[in-house]
Amino acid sequence: MTTAARTYEFLSIEKKDQVAIVTISRPEKLNALNHALLSELDGALDTLRADASVRVLVLTGAGEKAFVAGADIGELSVLDTRGAEAASSFGSRVFRKLETGPQTVIAAVNGFALGGGCELALACHIRYASEAARFGLPEVGLGIVPGYGGTQRLPRLVGLGIASELIATGRMIDAAEALRIGLVNRVVAPAALLEEALATAQKIAANAPLAVAAALEAARRGLDLDIDQGLRLESTLFGILGSTKDMHDGLSAFVEKRKPTFEGH
């Protein structure tokens, strides 16, 4: 495993084969998201999106207590209307960049994922949770609403009724309940969390990267389309892949009973 060339104050990025492990590191604040941290994440995503050697991201938090405990309340508490809207828009833009990038993103949630931390996990494609993980959107108890996409992504993931109850009460749920309602994909022992996430990441990385990205795009965008529009989108993306070397090598490899070589073009 090699460390990425650039250094960050609040992030560490390590590469293992075609997987990048992005660790949010502000442990004295339980990895709470301040503007500086979000700005670093924004820049790091630009760098990672441009790196064709990275096919999957694993996102986690430093330490054992928190994935991300929320947004930095001290920063939020001094904002006026314009500042609050700008802060929400910036965080939403960064999370949307994470969600719509070319790489699959796996959240390895190792502790508290509250407020902005829960929203960050929701913006990832796949969520693995430690048995010690806790999730919640407590914003209404602070006089605000989830501002980084929680009101939009949670209903799409778990259904409007369950999402409405969690958002309106602000209650925190454990990993077992998160699994039951479909908020997370898998719950594992704390010591096995990163290993499990990396194993899945490596399986994804072994597949054709353009095909994986297109399939996830079709699934994500299809949620906002009717079935006929979604099927047209799927066919369009299928057609685009027909011009790629990866598709022809993948199909030929199947016929020839050999392992394909996917190069991302």
C-alpha cells in the first residue's frame, strides 16, 4: 500500500492496487465536517476522479469512535440566512461529486455517522457498518434540517415513511436496525470492517470500470425516471459501451475461456 503524493490536513489517501482508501481524520472532533475538511475532500475527489488507476474508493473515519459525527456545529452556529444556504449548497455539491464520480464508493462506517456523517454515507454507493456504528439525522433538534442531501437520499433508500420518522424524530439507530431498514448493506465485527470493504472493492475493481460506472449511473438516474425512460437510458449506455475495447475483450474472453483484460477504454 502506498500513500498518495499530496498530503492533507484532514484526510489521508492510500492506494492498494486499484482501490483508494480515503480516511477522514479529525479525531479530536470525532471527524466532524468543517469547511476546511469539505474543501480538502472536494479537491481530493477531483484528483481521484482524474486517476484512471483508481477504480474504487473506500471511505472511512479515523479512530474507533466515529465515521463522521456530523457537521461542525461551531461553524454553523454563527451563520445567517445567506451563509447557511451557502454552507448547505457547498456540502451538497461535494457529496454529489462523490456520488456521481466514475469510481464506485464504499463507506466503511466504523462509529458515529450522525447528521452530515450519515449524509456522507448516504452519498456513497455501498455502505458497510461496524457493529458499533450508529446512524442518525438529529438536525431538527438543533433547529435546522439535514443540509447535505439527507432529506433527498434517505427516502430514496429506505422509503418515505421510515425516512420521515427518522428525520422528524432525529433518533439514532444502531447498525442492526440500519441493516434491517436497508440503510446499510452489511454489518461486520469492528476488526473486520476495513477488510470486508476492501474485499468487495477489489471484486468491483476486477470488473470493467466503464461498465460498472455506466451500470451505477443507470441505476441512480433511473430512480428519477419512469420505466420507459429508464429502459431507454439503459439501452443508450449499453450502446455506448459497444464502442469500448473492454466490452469486446470481455465478450471474447468469455468465449475463449480466458480472463479478460479491462483497461478502461
